[in-house]
Amino acid sequence: MSRKFLGLIAVLFICIGVLAFNTYYKKEGLAKNGVQTSAVITKITTNKLDSDIGLDIDNFHVTYEYEVNGKSYQKIQEIVRQEHDLYFEKPGKVGDSLKIVYDSEKPTNSRIEKIKE
């Protein structure tokens, strides 16, 4: 194997490690410092991708806005169509309110609360 290829593999593993750590860090922050509040849906989009092998991707991208200590924050969360009912009782629309959890120490870190497990 060439040195360039090995270098590329090393960089790939480093990137995966950083991404995994970031995801873990955000989840831990919400678990430790999570505060529940209401947010308002400001935009909903979908992406539907059909593949040649029969595996279709159909996701919702929900943009929501919430306020912490007088400051507004906006976040986009992707929800897989198969999990829609875990988050919403009926199809969500712009202007609807939903429950979220945000990290009190880093309010930009938030996620939509599931209504069912």
C-alpha cells in the first residue's frame, strides 16, 4: 500500500473519531444539563431519494426556533419518515409548537423530544 493511501485512511479514521466524540459530547450535555421548553416550527422540508436497489430515503427536515434567556435559537433536525409518529401525533406544520430539550450550558445544543419511545 502506498503512503498516500495509508495517510488517507488515517485522516478518515481521525474524522470519524472526531464526529463520534462530538455526537457523544452533545448527547451527554443534553443528558446532564437538559432543560425542556417549547419551540415553534418555522419550516418543514422533505427529501425523497429513490435508489436503484430499492432502498428509498424519505426524511423530514424540521426547522424550529426557541428562546433561552431572551435570546432566540434556531435548529434543524432530520427525522426519518418511519420515526415520524415517535415525534408527532399528526403531521406537523409551520407555526406548530413542540417540546424540545436544550443544554443549559450550551443552548445551541438541542433536540426535539419524542412523544413515544
